[in-house]
Amino acid sequence: MSLQVQITLRAHKLGVLIRDARIAARKTIPEVATAIGVTHSMLRSYEEGRKSPSLPELEVLAFYLNLPIQHFWSGEALSDDSARTEPINLAQLASLRQRIIGALLRQKRQQTSISLKVLAFETGITQSRISAYEQGTSAIPLPDLEAILSILGVRIEIFFDQNGPVGKWMSEQAAIQEFLKLSPELRAFVCLPVNRPYLELALNLSHLSADRLRSVAEGLLDITL
């Protein structure tokens, strides 16, 4: 299967997932389009698979609808969760992330020593479009970004927001998911205020080197003997 066929199929699957997320959040197309900074017709074209959002647009969409961004790589329908609203200019945030992603894409391409010409040939995306992506003057549709990264051998997760408000929210969501994986006994232990000194001690010990930990252990043994 050619990359262009994969891009087309991915665009349609992504559209279904976007529509599923919006309906689960009980949001209209105008509401979501306004929140993420695109026109109503553009969002409709995303849902129909005729066009695809960029990664920053997908990030702010996940943030606005209060769902893990991994949903857009899954095939599961969403539960009926309510959307979150935050006093953040999400459209401006997406625009800034476009430029950051473009610069990072250019950096990764140069690190792999792949020219624009070769990348255009391998992906079927024109050199001018890839150049516009790298300069941040044109949003990168997610299927295009995934196709480019498949040639560069780079994982999409590297391009996720790490330090911005969306990135912090995504980290919180990941931490919650990890917490929920703990046994009921461990969750109960962590939630009890009386146990916080033990947790803080464990946190401090986790920062020590192996030699320092060995020294502490030996000191405890001397005390107990």
C-alpha cells in the first residue's frame, strides 16, 4: 500500500474519531471550530475525512474535549464525558505549536541527512509544502506528519506538547492513568494523608545514587544490630 493511500485512509479514520469525540462531548461543530480556531466548514471537512487537522489542532481539540490524545490512535468510542473550558486562547496556542513543530521537523530531517527532494519523493508531498510545514507557515495535516515521520524514523510522541498548558494537562492525564493501574491497596495507601511522610521519603531516596543508597542501607543495618 502506497503512502498516499495510507494518508487517505488515515484521514478518514481520523475524521470518524474526531466526530466521535465531539458527539461524546455534546458539542456542536460551531462550538468546537471556534474553540480550536478553524472555520465551521474546515472542521466539517476534518470529520468527513476530506482534510486533516495538524497535531497542534489535535492537541487543543483533546484539551478542549478533555480526553487523552491517544484516542485519535484508537478505535474505541468515547464515554459521555463533559467538555472542559479553560481561559486559554486555544487558537493562538495551536498557531504557536505549528511553528514549534515545523522547527522540530526541520531539525529531525537534518539530523537524518534527508533532503527535501528525497523526502518529497518518498512521501509524495511536494517540496514546497514540506518547506512551508518546516517554516511554520502552513499547518501540517496529521496524516502528512505521520507519513513524513515514518520516513525519518521518528515517533509521533516526540512532537507532542511537553511544557505548555496542553502538555502539562496531558502529563496529568497520564499520571492519573498510571495511578489507576495500581492495586486498590496501594491507591488507598497513597491517598491517606498519614502516609505522606513515607511517600516523601521514597521520593527523596529515588534521587540518590546507588552508592548513596547502599550507604544508607548499611547505616540502617548498623542501627538495628
